[in-house]
Amino acid sequence: MYLTRKHNVRNWSHREDKQYTVTAECNGNAIPFLGSIGKITSINEEVMCWRKANAIHGWFVENVQDNNDDCGVYEVTLAQLQELRHLCIEVLHDRTKAEQLLPCVQGCFFGGTEYDEYYFEDLENTAMVINKLVLEAIAAKAKEHSMWYEYSSSW
């Protein structure tokens, strides 16, 4: 289960007089691009990876994927992520609401369906990452930096 942030870094224009530059590094080493041949449109950044967090996956299926659990890639709005964060925080403050607000779902490769330490750890991590994403989105908007989010799963 993955949440990916995509950054719009389009490095080309139909107008020949406009020049764009995209640079990227990995561990301090420049990543080579094909220059004028390659047309870079976005850079993908994995911002969260869950393993067997079936309640989180169930929420995405119901609220983002229109109940299609098909291992597809789905765009997620910041508002949707904020709603998920709100639910995580509400359950963390009152654990008796877990089954009502973020219920575990059963399925192949879905892991346990107990409301145990692993369940609550997934909620804590999810809320923490989304908090950071919200702050970064606010800063990016101020800089007119375009980005969006996608959720995907693979079984």
C-alpha cells in the first residue's frame, strides 16, 4: 500500500524560446536526464508505505476508489487525506471508536483484524505523515508549486 506525491516539473514547452531546467540528486549524485530529448513532466515521491494496514486500505477503497478494490492507482485530494487524518486522531483519542470509524477489513494478505498495538501504530504513523504533508502542501502552494497525491495497493 503506497501513498505517492507527484511533483509537476514539466521541463519543456511548445515554445522553443522557453527553457526549463530540472535537476535531481540521489545520495548526493546527480541523476542524468536526456536533456532536450526527454520531456520530464513529474517526479514521483513515495511518502508513505503501509504493510497490512487493512483498516487504512479499507478507508481508501471506500472513500477514494469508489469501492473498487482493484489494485489500481487513484488520485487522492489533500482534503481526503485530511479526513483520514481526522479519523485516525479521533480513534487514537477514543479507541472504542475504532470499529465504527476505521474498521478492520478481511481479505487475502490483509493481516490481522484485531484492534491491537499494530493497528494503533498504523493510525499514529498515518496521522503523523499526513500532518507533514499538509504543512508541505501549504508551503508549496505559497510557492505555486504543483503537486498531487495517488494511492495504490498491490497484493
